[in-house]
Amino acid sequence: MRRHRHAKIVATVGPASSAPDQLRALFLAGVDTFRLNFSHGVQADHAKVHGAIRALEKEVGRPIGILQDLQGPKIRIGTLQGGRLDLEAGETVRFVLEGADGDKQAIPLHHPEIFDAVVPGQELLIDDGRVRVRITGPERTSITAEVVTGGPISNRKGVNLPGTLLDLSPLTEKDRADLAFGLDLGVDWVALSFVQKPSDVIEARGIIGDRAGIMSKIEKPQALERIADIIRLSDAVMVARGDLGVEIPHEDVPGRQKELIRACRLAVKPVVVATQMLDSMVNAPAPTRAEASDVATAIYDGADAVMLSAESATGRYPVEAVAMMDRIIRSVEGHKLYHSIVAASEPGEEETPPHAVATATADLAEAVHAAAIVAYTASGTTAARVARKRPAASILALTPNVATSRRLSLLWGAHSVLTEDVDSYEEMTSKACHHAQDEGFARSNDIIVVTAGIPFHTAGNTNNIRLMQV
């Protein structure tokens, strides 16, 4: 089954989409990777969804990626009297480390790391920034603050502290239990929430190893300060614009999105753009024109994938949302300005032989109007190096590794095929022609470009190009 687009679609599974028939409908509509959001649901429910996806994968004969998204150290207020408080601009409120069912002078905030880090003048945002307070008197077990922007707050609403580096592990006790569960299931990707610094990724790598790819979610401004190191240590990145848009000015988010996509392309790491992309389709059968433009912008920026959250998890039109995203991507990639815009944002070249060979492969395919680029790839690195150029030709990624084949479902332009490894140059060329035809990318007498690492069975050693007529 071939997708007639290069960018990929990630869809979140939830009550609206967890049934096997719905998962199948979503896949047929265009989903390449399914996201299991461990902020919601219980492990047993996620296990059922995982099993249904793997059964679907077997049915359709195509690798399907599964992304486990960990909740992370989300900071929230505690419980309030009557479940709600109405804060008015100018009044003084007090947050306390201990207690429950608080009033305006004892709002529970059970996070000692906040009390250790804040200083007078800092702002504390509640409920995605709808309510803002400015700290006037931090103490060891209480914080006094003036309300800047008033409004209602209710039990367990989220709290953000822009510009404050908190002494938090990216993995809570719940995350560690969920992570062990997900790795045992066999998820392909693990998304780390609220990454602040490179050591957060290193900590997760110590647990995950190579059992799954690590996707760092960029939603804290502190991460932007060390972004090069975070990208280098990660296997992929998500531009999580929800929390990021709370902690940095809204007008800065589009520029940051472009910077992150460019940096990930330079580092040869897949990048996903997420949050509220088709948000209207939670309740409506069509998006706004602004939302369609938002998805299109991410594709013009060169993102590997775009993601649906509530639209597919709890929305009334999950299949329609996926189909709409698929249509937008195909329309953008078919536009006459697409390739020139993507090429204009291409990052500088990495001066290494494998990158040079991959670049030459993409350029050669462009020059001869190749029907496809066939990349032999054990770890996915060769395919990723070619994809970095965003060539017009699709990338047929042949791999003997089932884990690699599934992870490639997130990579721009890659159509992964699980196949036995090759042992000779002749076998390499004959298999390339066979799969190019069998998968519907080439017909007899078409030109394909083949790239691989020789000697075979050596990961990441991209050093060979072959131009062939099928």
C-alpha cells in the first residue's frame, strides 16, 4: 500500500478511535504512526490498542509505527474549595506547599521544586496562561503573588513558569512504570514530555537504550537554549506548540517552528509538528482556512510529519480529520512552488562522506527524473540522509530490521519494506528492481537510483550509488 505523499501523519488514539475498525479506517485514510497518549487511559487499554495495531499491520502488510507519549512532570495546582476559585486582577493570592481544598490564601501547589526556584517578579501561568499571577513573596513553603490577569481556576489545572529552570527529572514515577510497560509491549518511539536540558535525554537513554527511538518534545523555552545538544542526543523531535506557546510569546512560535525543523534536517533527525493543527474538526466536519494553512506551512517548512491530537482521540470526525490532513499534504507537495520553497530552507551540508553520497544520490535522482530512490538501510540512517534533501522521488527503504521498518513510518518520503538482507552487489541490484516494481514505484525501463553501504551488514556506512534501468 503506497502513500502518494512524502510527509507523514501521526494520529492520537483515544475513545473516538480505539476500536479495531476505527484504527483500520484511520490507517486507510492516511495514518502512518499511531500515538498512545499515556496522560490518559490505563495500561490495559493501551495494550489492547497496541495489539489491534499490530494485528492491523499484519493484515495490511505494511509497517505501522507506534509512539508512546509519556505524561512527564506536569505541574498542577491541587484541589480547591468547591472545585473552583475566581481570581480578580489586582488581588493578592497565596500558594502553599501542603494542604488541600484551599481558598485564595492557600492554593495548593504540591511541587517543592517551584518554591526552590522562583524569585520575585516572575510570572506563574495557570490553565494555559488564561490566568496570570506575578510573584511578590516567595518563601520555603508559601508563595505570595499578585493577580495580573484574572479568571476562574479549577481543580488540577496546569501551571507554567516561563523562563524558570526547574530541578525536575523528565520521568516521574508514573512515567517509569508506563515506560517499562511500553517497552515490554514493543513501542517504536517514546516521546519525552517537558524536556529542559540534554541530561534529560541522557537519563531516558539509560533506561530505553536502543529498544525504542527517543522523541524529545520541545515545549519549554529552557530546551531552546540547549537545542543543538538535545537534538543530537535524540532520535527525533516534536515541536509541541501547546505548552511552548504558553511559555513563549505566541508571535514567536512560527519562527521557532521553522528553526527547529531546519535544525532537525541538518542533524538528520525526523521532526513532528503538533498541537491544534485541525482543532475545529474536534466538533466540525471541516477545518478553518487558517488551520489548513497551518498544516500547509509545516509541510512547506519541510516537517517530516504532522500530528492530530484531540481531533482523532476524542473528536466527532477522526477519519475525516485524517483524510483532510492527507489532502492538504498532497495538495502542498503537488504545488509548483513546493520544491523551490523546501529547497530554499535546506540547511548547510554536513561534510562527511556518507552525507555527501546521500546528497549525490538525491541530486542524481533529480537529474535523471528517477522513478524512485532505493536505499538499503539497516538502522534507517541511509534513508534519513537521503530524505534530508527532500528529493522529488520517493525513497524505497529496504531493511531487514522490523524495528527500523516501523520507525521509518515517521520519516519524510520513506516507504519502508521489510526484506532479507543482501550479501552481494548483484543481489542488491536485482532486489532493488524487484521491490521498486512490486511496490508500485517503477515500471519496466524506468530509471531508479540505488544507494547502500558496502561492505553489507554495516550500519550507517553510506558509500555507494548505482544508477539502474528496471
